Amino acid sequence: MRRTLVVAAVLLASVIVVQAQTPRLAAFTLQCFTTPGYHTRATLIGTFTLANRTVWTVASCHDGPSPSPWPEFEARDGAVEKVELVVVTVLEDAQYQYVAYNYCSTYGQNGYFTFRCMADAQQGGEVNVLVSIAP
């Protein structure tokens, strides 16, 4: 009997209560657009300031959408206070030689915005960014 009680106590003590976190809907896009005869690449650095947490991320793209993982948010993170993004866009020729670059930055306070950054207005090198974090 005593052995049964000890085994039962050990089993009960080893049970850990796990609370599931409520996921928060968020969508992100970093897209490099190409111009015939050229290549576009970009690097994004983002800071997401929420009421209870700050998250940093880095993403990149090259002649298409970014394969980089984006941060995940939870309901307990609180309201979006500020989103700050910096993007460096580089335009290269067909041989991947530097043609032009541009540095763009922006911020938003409600968790939703889009913007674009171009390496060169005449030759291209366009990058589009979308950020949408549910309230």
C-alpha cells in the first residue's frame, strides 16, 4: 500500500500544467521586384514595440519574395505601440555588379502599413513591404 502511494505521489508531482498562449494574427511581406536585365535585393531590419514586449527581426529578399521567417505575436504582448522598419535596396546588373542603392525607413503606430523603396527611379530595384498585426 505504501509503495502505491509513493508511486501515485511521484506521478502527480510530475504533472506540469501548460497554458496555451493565444496566437495573434499577423501578416508580413517583403518582396523584391525585378526589372529586365537587372537584379534586386534588399535587407529589412524591423523593431516591433508592443505594450509588453519588443521584438526585432531581420529579413531579406532577392528577385522575389523573402523566405525569411517573421516573428510571431501573442495576445498577451499587448497593443502595438510602434513598428519601425529600415530597408536597404540594391539594384545590380545582369552580372550582379552594383548599379544603385537606396536606404528607406518608416514607422507606424497602429500595426498596419505598406511602403515601397526603390534603388533607382529610372532603372528599378523596387521593394514592397507590408506589415499587419491584429490589434
